[in-house]
Amino acid sequence: MHRRDLLKLGAVASGTFAMGGLTRAWWSTASAQPAGIPTVDRLTMTVAVDNVYDIFAKGGKLDTIAVERAPFARSGNTLLSEHGLAYHLESFRGSERREILLDFALTDGAIANNYRALKLDPARADALILSHGHVDHYGALTSLVDQGAIKPGLTLYAGGEDTFCQRVVITPAGQMDMGQLDRPHLESRGVKVVLAKQPTVVAGHPMTTGQIERLTDFEKPPAAGRLVSGPMDSACASTHFGTTRVAVKPGELVFDDFQGEHATVYNVKNRGLVVITSCGHAGVVNSVRQAQKVTGIEKVHAIVGGFHLAPAPDEIVAKTVAAFKGIKPDYVIPMHCTGLNTIVAVQREMPTALVMPSTGTRVIFGA
Ligand SMILES: [Fe+2]
């Protein structure tokens, strides 16, 4: 089967965010040094929830990965999709197995349904990672914890204080509430929160990138994103928000540059890096460069995730795909907020690299 056969252009949802300006760099004082990423023999990435569920998406053994699709199920195991993202990541290093949950979709119903349908048991998770503080990524986390679906005492790796601050998106129709994850509540239920601002190895297998240096001149945080300033001296006081170090009154909005967003990266034996951006507000190319820098490994096997280019102009999409071609990943797996514009461009420019997204997809790296 040819990889270009995987392209299905029919049902790709897109986000509504716009791209905007970037101001001063907060990461200039950060020292992201290679911290020794472990090598895993195999990684099985299951997309528990994504925007699209396409029963016609094609799978099969490709050159160096295997793609398994969730079959049509009339009842019981029907998968649900929504504007949200959640991964289950199972990796092997010799006889050592790790399961990690990365992001937690938007709604309890979708993730609970899909975990069950895909036979994924969140109680087996060894660690939790949250990419950033938007509700389409943390949505079901609190209920999973409250219901005891996740083992007590697990560590949740977040990228910064702002992960737990109130967020909104400005739209022509008004403010769209993007939520606020309640850190004290999670901690009261036994979750150990680690702010992984620097590259951090998680449960001995993957690494989080730490806060992402903004290197490219064409990737900007969404212009419409805002943080709601919290009380002075609180973790959500505006003075803590990276590039927006201006004192504003509690309740006022400050530009959101996603200071605490981080990506997740695995080093798969004889393959290279699998970089999972999640939502890519820091820029997918920036995220890949950060992964290369903090691991000290150049070879990128796969670029995975939401690239947040759905609202981007063609020029930005073209520059991103040109950068992809320079990075030379074996596979590009665009999902969630990537946008049809970018999927079409990847198909045109890198047809053998594209793997189409669909909820329930399992990709086996190192197969
Ligand atoms: Fe998102």
C-alpha cells in the first residue's frame, strides 16, 4: 500500500485561533542542555481522542512504522471525536514497559468511552503529562482523578505556572472560555504536580522539552489567546507571564504567549526522535528544534500532533512545510488543530511522509 493512499480529505476539523505577534523572550535565561534522553525499543502511540474519526483512514505496515486503525463499531465500541486531544503512550525499553497519558481531551464522556473502546486502562499509567492549560487538552483530567480512574500518587508534568491559569480566546463573537485547571484540587486528590520548565525525563522513557525557545521568525503564538490575570503575588499574577511582564489588575487580560507549553519526545532505537507537539502554540518547528536541542539528537523520525496552523495564512503554512522538508522526518502525523491547509501542503510536498489522523489510530514506532 502506498502511503499517499492514506490521504482522506473529507472530515478534518479546524480551530478558530488567529496568529499574532511575539514579544520579548523569557527563555533567554533558560539553559536547556542535553539531559540524556533514554532510548526506547518500541513506542505504541494510541490517539485516544482527536477531532476526527474516519473509518476509511487506511492503515498498514509502512517502511518503518505500522499504522493500525480502529475498525467501525456499531455499538459498544463506537469511538467519539471532539475538539480535543488525548494520547496513550506505551513504550518498551528492554523488558521495562511504561504507559503514559499525554493530554486529556475536552469531555469526560469522550475520553472514558474511548479508553474503554480501545481497551486502554488509565489505571495502568505510570505518569501524566499535560502539554498546556487549554481545556481541550486537560478537560477530563479532574474527573479521571476524582473517579479514581488514575492511580493516586502519580506525577503530572506541566510546563509552567500558566498551565493552571484562567485562559480565554478573543473571538468576533466575544470571549471563548478556555478554562482553568484546578491545581490545588488535583493535589488534594494525591496528584503530584511537577513544573517541568526544563527538559525532564518522565518515568524513565520519554522526555519533555521544557519551555520552548522561539527560534523561527514565522511562528507566532495565536493573536487571540489571553490569560486572565490573577491576584497579585499569586502564580497567575500578570508579572509571571513570561513575555507579558506588565502589571495589570486581577481579572484583566494579558497576551498569552504560552510560556509553559512543552512538547513530549521519545528517542526510538534505530529510528530517531518522535516529537509530539500536542497543540503547537509555541510553533511546531520551534518544538522540533527544541526537542533536537535538549536531546542532542538530530534525526527526527516523526513529527506528531496539533500544529495549530488551521487559521494560518498560506505563507506560514508554506514556510512550515519547507522547514519540515529541511528537518527530513520520516513521517508527519498532523492532527487536532493542524488544519486541512497544512495537511494538503504536506501531501503535496512530502507525500510519502504523511499519515492521516483519526481517533483510535495506533502508530507503532520501532516495529
Ligand atoms: Fe488544542
